[in-house]
Amino acid sequence: MKIETKYSYEKTWSLTSEADLLKIIAEEVGDADPEGTLVYIKEVIKTGKEITVGSCKFRVKKEEK
């Protein structure tokens, strides 16, 4: 699964590696479990929804046709 992120102050989505996703989540949720939060994010976005954690949005990369 390819995941894109976008902070609230950004205009474009960026493809983000799993290591960077964990860093972003750790910054946004503080002492909470970043790995557990990433699992939850993946469950939500696999249906095509976007989820916001702190000031960052996450979504599945849309396939180009």
C-alpha cells in the first residue's frame, strides 16, 4: 500500500515511505504508540477515506489510469 501525506499548510500530496510515516505520526501523537497508530491509519484509508492525525492527512495513493 502506497500512502500519501499532506500537512494542513501544504497544497499537494506527497508519497511517503513507511519510515517517514512513523516519524510523522510520532511527531503528531507524542507519547502514543506510532506503530499502532499506523496500523489504524492503514485500516481506515484502505477503504478510500482520508484520515487526519494532528495537522497531517493520510490517504492511499490513487492509481494513475
